[in-house]
Amino acid sequence: MRIDLKKIKRVGILMVMTALMVSGCGIGNQNKQFLKVSDGQLVDGKGESIVLRGVNLGGWMIQESWMCPVNGEDRKWANLDTLELLESRFTDEEVQKLLDTYQDNWITEADIENIANLGCNVVRVPFWYRNFMKDEQGTWITEDLEDNPGVKRLDWIIDMAEKYDMYVILDMHGCPGGQSMDHCCGTLCENRLYTDEQCQQTMETLWVALAERYCDNATVAAYDIMNEPQNNGGYEGINSYDPWESTSWELSNEVYDRMVKAIRTVDTNHVITVEGIWRVSNLPDPAQMGWTNMMYQLHLYDDEDGFRTWAADLAVKAKEYDVAAYVGEFQNMAGLGICNEYGISWTTWTYKGTNKDVGTFFWYYGEPEKADCANDSYEELLRKWGEPIRTEWFEEKEYITELIALKTG
């Protein structure tokens, strides 16, 4: 069924009602000034409390095969596999055109307008280092960053967010060497970041370059240092550190410390967010680390009781540490009301996807043809990653309306 995004009303009205349940927290950005952290909450330029509410743009700048139109097998295929296969078949220019075609169509201005009309005030933008660089040694795709494809894509989404009165959270979803064993970081069964100095240096180079570029841009709400570090459950191998062991936390916090301090050499304006490995207790006291203007983050793929338990824990820790609180990913729509109750910012996972059988992950789902990167011709790949993957051809998930209605009824 084809959907006219401008005519979608039901989810929008209910999302706005949900957002308004917390008094004193606006859904728009009337004064686009830098957000800051004060007394355990985000505040705007006037010192008034603001809670960020929105959605991830998952699968846009970094593909995950389980939710994107590519035929790689889930948990056995990462975005690096797709990229290396394309690079083995086509020229650099052809590969970039394929990627541009995909990204031009997966998320369009109509999508950003739709998200704003649904009552959201933020989008979280997952990206990976290969949007900008050719390798783990930090070789830029283009030396001129003005012409760099990753930079141009971030510039575009920031401009769109500004146009539709929203904020952007920049999320390094995939780090050089991989920050977990899981495919969501763009590599699979690597997790070499923590012990590879070159990978850490490349990550630092990228973050500093982005912070220098956006240091004066108040539409950027926060820098999200790295997505789901040590997401190693179910994997085996030399770097499959147990995410529940202190060794994993220490390794992650060392990388956080290096990146926070590197960013602060060029940007003292922006909030920085770091993610606990499933629990906020895994993160250090920021005062002891010398970190300032911080937002602590969890991803909660839990049932309603578990969500409430760990959201409450996050809210307590935010006050104790004087950091803002944020749930960066979740799919249990009961979490909307829980986050609102505790004044926690949130972004659901995720705006759209290609798999009907994964419960409550997507706001819109579709089943476009999957790209066969090993066998499809160049022209066929361009076609499959063109207009057919636009959201106008996807269907709205009815459960979203129902679940949000439960929280507003």
C-alpha cells in the first residue's frame, strides 16, 4: 500500500499527546541554542528543561542486513561484507553512486517532515567510520571534507532537522575495528577497537574532525561516542569479552575517556553521551574523570518491568552524577510512558525496516526486493536501491497507534 506521508495523522496526534504528558517539557525548539546539562537534566538556552523525544534513523548510513534491503544473513553478515563485495566488482565511483542512491532514498526530506509532524524533536543518526574513510588507517575518502560523502550526508540531515525544528544526535554506530562482536557495528566478530591503537587513533581523528565542523551548530544536540560497546552476547572468539564483567566496562570507559577529552580540545559547547553496557552502573563518576556536560545512556530491550527498573536506576544516577538521562534505543512502546514519567529523553529503534517478523521495532515496514551484491548487475542494484525503498511504499505499523493510545488513554 502506498502511503502519502503528509496525510498520516493518527500516530502524530497520539505521539504529541504522549510527549505533552510531562509538564514543562516542550516538543519543539523555539530557541535553537545549545543544550546543556544542569542538575541532572537537559536545559535550553533559557535554562528551561527540555526532554528529547524521537526516533533512530537506523539502516540509513550503516546497513544491518536483518532490517535492510540486502540479502546478507542476519548475524552472519555485516555492512563491511556488503561494502567489500561491491568494491571487488565496481569502481570507487560506481560504489559511491550505489551508496548515494541507497541513502538518497532510504531517508528523504518527506521522512524528516513526517517525523517532525509526529511530534518528535530529535532524530538519532547512526553512522560508521566507513562513511568517511576508506580504511582503519583513517584514509579519508576525499581529503576535502566539504566533498566527503559522510560529511555531506551529516550536513544534510542537520539542515533538515533545523528546517523542521528538531535536534540531531550524532551516533558513531560503527567504530574502526568494531566496538563489539555484533554485526550492528559494521563488522562481525572483530571487537578489536580496545586493543588496537591505530583503530583508536582513527576513531579519535574522525570525532575531532566532526566536532570541529559542528562545534558552533546548536541543532546538534549531542555526540554519541560509540553505540553498544561490548555487545558480545552469543558470540565466541578472542575478543568476545563478557559484557557483564568489569574488564569490559574498563576497556569501554578507557575509550570513552580518550574520545571525550579529544572532543573537548575543539568543542566545549556540546553535550556528550556515553552508553552503559546495558546498565548505567557500568559508567564512571564523570567528576572523577573530568567529564563535563554529559548525558548517560542506556539501551533497554526489556519487558515493561525490566524497562521500569533500569529506567528508574538511570534517573537516580543522573541526579547523583549531575548528568542528563537518555534511553537511546528501545522497541517496547510501554517505554514511552515510563521515560516520560521519569523525565528521560528517548529515541525508539527505529523509523523503518524490511522485516515484518520482528515485533515492535519499526514505525514503517516494507518488503522491497533485496539487493544481491554478489550477482546483481550494477543497473539492477541501482534500481533496487532507488525509489522502491522509499517510505511512501512502506506500511505503517498499526501497533504503534494502539500502544501509544494505551499510554495516553
